[in-house]
Amino acid sequence: VQLLESGGGLVQPGGSLRLSCAASGFSFGLYTMRWVRQAPEKGLEWVSSIRGGDTTTHYADSVRGRFTISRDTSKNTLFLQMDSLRGEDTAVYYCVKGGVPGTYYFDNWGQGTLVTVSS
Amino acid sequence: QTVVTQEPSFSVSPGGTVTLTCGLSSGSVSTAHHPIWFQQTPGQPPRTLIYDTEIRSSGVPDRLSGSILGPKAALTITGAQAHDESDYYCVLFVGRGIWVFGGGTKLTVL
């Protein structure tokens, strides 16, 4: 299993960014995928999940209405569209492989991509 | 708002045993929260240690174990080694697809 995030960078408050996670080594479409973030020198925060199969999505209250998770199974890629960015969204964003629907699992983690929201 | 609690820091002697806990600001943790434990060293992504309360991930030694102790989930490390010195996080499933992480415990081995 490999998960490779990209798309991070510096963005101004109110701006947008789209993160990608290229997945390989497993049947991507079958598995729940998640985004977890970690602000500098802070703890982990679950951001969003998209379920394998039916693509049901869930979001943390802190990002609901601003972030959108999606996946392209033909390209084995997970996305996180981030709009209306705020300073408190500054963090390393990790792509995480979950389990198949009905399981409750955080499995493999990517190396992360850094998002910095600052003027 | 659900808050998941962890000890901010803990210290253990080499060869000793330590139990880290994961609780809820209101209510008790049960297997229905599907507790998961992670280890993170500086500059690295987290590594999953335990899932569904007590199941070890591949490659995790059996000196690490998960359980429910009273109202909390627990991670017990026996025979502590220098490389166990890390940050440890738990996460709980609180329903409706939502997961909440604890603030993490910084474990020192000395």
C-alpha cells in the first residue's frame, strides 16, 4: 500500500486549495478513505471520510460546508477541496486508508502535505 | 461537543509497564466506540498500533495491548524500551461517521 499526498502550499485566508492522494497497492474503490490533519506542534484531528462503495461522506464540524472530499476510482485518487480557508486550517494533511464498509479502522498513512494559510 | 481525554504526559522506566488511557468528557468508553491507538515519532506520520479496542495491527509486538479499563480505553505497554518514547494518540468513533481524537500523551522512557 502506498499513499502519496500532493497539492499543499501557501494560500491566503479566504482562498482555496485542492489536495490529492494517489493510492496504490489495494482495491481503492472498496475502502473508506480519510483525511486527518495536524497543526504545527499540535495533536491529530479527523477531518473527513468517504466510504468505499457508496461514497457516503462525513465531515468534522470545523470544516463542514467549506471542505469537500471526493474520489476518482478510475485514477485511484482521493481529493480534498478546501475553500474559504482560515489560519486555523494550517496543518499537515494526511491521507489515511480505512477499512471496508462496516469496519472501523485507520490503516495506512501517507507522509502528509503541508498547508499554510497566511497573508 | 465530544471531548476525548488523554494524559498529557507519562513517564516509565526501561523494562517497566505503563497504561495510557482514553476517556470521554461525559460518559464511558465502550467497544462501540471502536477505540484505535496510534504511535507518532517526531517528523513521521502516525502508525496504527491497536484497532477495535484490542486488535494489534500487523507487526505490533504483543507487549502492547489494548483494553477497556473501567470507563476508559487503555493502551498498556509492558517491558518499555527506549524506542517506545513517542506521542500516543487514541481516536473514538462517536457515531454518524464522526471520529474524535484525544489530545495525545507524550511518553518518556527514563
